[in-house]
Amino acid sequence: RRLNSNLWSPYHEELIPTYYFYGYDGSLTEPPCTEIVSWFVMDKPMMISRQQLEQMKRLIFTHVAEDCRKTSVHYDHSVARPIQESAGRQVWHCTEENFLPDDARGK
């Protein structure tokens, strides 16, 4: 997608449609699967084109380093670890009640 400005921003509303998210504490998805990660998932989906999806899949599943070895354990359209149960972990939802972006403060 082409942004409407000459200045690129990773926080542009066309790239990230919301400031708000769901979060939970979890673990790495690749061995050793250590429980040291806090995951954050935006609460509104970001729309991408079919071409962008295919490009991401190529990068994730088929990328090869200069020495001809695969660079990730994400291959054959799978991940190294299946989806896990929540194991009682709390999922939180950060909303406007928890956080106001700079441009919304004082309104």
C-alpha cells in the first residue's frame, strides 16, 4: 500500500488501524519454548492483499541463507510448536480506558 505522505511512519493509521490490543504472557514458538514472552495482538485486523500474504509466507517458510540453509524452523507451512492450551494464563484487553494516544489526550 502506498501511504499518502512522503514521510514513512510505522505507526501510520493505514498500517496499524488501532492502538489497542489483547495481550498474554506465553512462551517462544521455537525450541526451547521458554516461557519468557509477552504476546500482543491488535484488536482490529490489519488488512493485507493476497500478494502481501504470499510474500510473507515465502519469507517465513522458504527463506534460505547465503550458505543454502533454511533460516527458520517454520517450514512446510507449519510452525515448530502446535497451539497450546492457555494453562490458566490471563488474557487482557488494553482499551481507551487504559491508554490514550497522544493525539487523543486533552480532548
